[in-house]
Amino acid sequence: MPSVTLSDVAREAGVSLATASRAINGSANRTVRPELRERVLAAAGRLGYSPDANAQAMARGRTTTLGLIVHDIADPYFSSIAAGVSAAAEDEGLMVTLASTAHRPERETVLLEMLQSQRARAIVIAGGRQDDPEGTEALRIAVAAYAERGGTVAMIAQPILDVNTVAIDNTGGAAALAQALVGIGYREFAILTGPGRHLTGAERTTGFAAALTEAGLPEPHLVECEFTRDGGYAGMAELLRSGPKVQAVFAVNDVMAMGAMAAARDAGLTVGADIGVAGFDDIHTLRDVTPGLSTVAVPLPEVGRLATHLALQPSSEKPLVEQVQVEVVLRDSTPPLT
């Protein structure tokens, strides 16, 4: 027996195909009078018609999909955020589509446009911004185009776009870490800063260095490197090869710090004895790192949950900015020197 089509329902109800589609599938910009909708639904019931999910999404202008754009799916920082996003999306009856820029910021705009073409209901963009006015403007235009079609966006980053944003206290957290390390006897520091245009790295570098200046200590030695584990390894290797002797190294994220610890070990040093190392984020994989890494703890799954809730909020003239507080955690990688 042939399956019942929407055309059959329209004919049974005595309405046009377009009206039947709007009555059953919904519409992003057209409505159907209540009496017509009831007539179409009654006809569909009599014929045993089941609507097509893709057709409903096309008609309504959105699906039950939430897009998540990250910089690196292998990075535990982003996987922890993704876990929070997924949990919050499940609570809302949504499924997450994950996309990665592979640390190519220009890919954010491309991925956002792809998710828009797939009619994602909302999009979360996770990852620090770049000091790149041209790239930022391109992303702003793409976000505005998505919003015009009814989509909503939230970011986990610096609040530099006109969208709801979860902002992590990078500057304050790094300053608190510096103060804690000074408090247990450290005086000579280096910072693995990440790339020069990376705003998160810059905020954490600025906060840490400012706290040292306030404590009356010398400026830290700065080493620019990639915002990755291998970047941290290369930065530490460069520091040990040509930089001044320091008591502790602050890597501006934990995966960089893990790379830095590996480079120190490969150079014959014992982390926590010959040199201290600290990071930022408190990623879950630190549970298996020896010695335990001192860091600044960010509630990453909660950050993901919060960003999802913000992404699902209706658009407003004044975007919401939720500040996330952080906490210094000192472990064996930086034992007291006093």
C-alpha cells in the first residue's frame, strides 16, 4: 500500500499544499488560521499521515540541533566544555553538532555558515578571541546574518561581539596565581604566553605580570609559543636553552603546561624540585599528571551548561555577559620554597 503524502492530506482537507505544509510542519514567517489547521490535522489523522522531520525543520527554519564550534576537539579544555553543552542540550531535547576550527580562527565563520545552512537552532562558539579586527568583523557579520534568520549565538570568550557571552576571569585568576606563588617563596618567573594575538593568553599574561610588579618583583621572562601542548613543549625548551634561570614557569593553559613539564623532564630537570610549573584551567586529565600541576581551576562543564542556556535565550538589544569565577589550586609542581 503506497504511503500517504502531504498532497493526499491537502486534497482530503480541501486546502492548498502550501497551507497543509504550514499547518503540519509550521513556518518561520507564515501562520495558518486555527480552523484551517484543525481541518488539516483532522485529515492527517484520518489518513494516518506522519510528518517528515526534515520537512518540519525546513518549514520552521530550524532543527532540534545545537551547534558547538571549538578550536580543538582533542584538547581536554574543549571536551569538558562539550560535556557541559551536551548535558544542557539533552535537557532541552536537543542534539549537539560539534565542529572544530583546528586552531584556524578564520574557520569559525565558515563553520557558523555551515551550521546556519543546516538550520541549527542555536550555536555556541567556544574559545578565546584573536586580536584580529578583520576576522572579528567577518564573524560579527556572519552572526548577524544567522540572527536575522532566527538563530541565536552564545560565546565562551571575551565579550567583543554583540551576543550573550560566558566570560572567564582570565586576568584576575592569573593575578591570584602569581600572588599565591609569591606567597610560598617564588621570586623569579617566566611565562609561556601563547601566540601574541591570542586575547586569552594576553589577559592571563597581563594579570600574572601585573601581580608580580605589584609585589615589587622583576618582570617575568616572556616566551611566545603556540596555544597547544606542543607549543608549551617548544616554549619551555627555548626557555631552558637560551633564557635566564627561573624558579617557576607559568604556562597560560594546562595543555601548554603539560608540554612544558615534558620538556623539563627531557632536559634532565625534575619538575617540583629543580623548577616549578603552573597552568590555567584545571582540565580533567590533570588527575593523571605527576607531579600534580598547580593551576587556576575553571568549572568547565558548568561553563558549557551556562553557554548553552545563554545560546537558547531570545535575542535582546543588550547581550548578557556572565562572569565565571575561578580558583587557584596549588599542587606538587610548585612546592613551597619558604
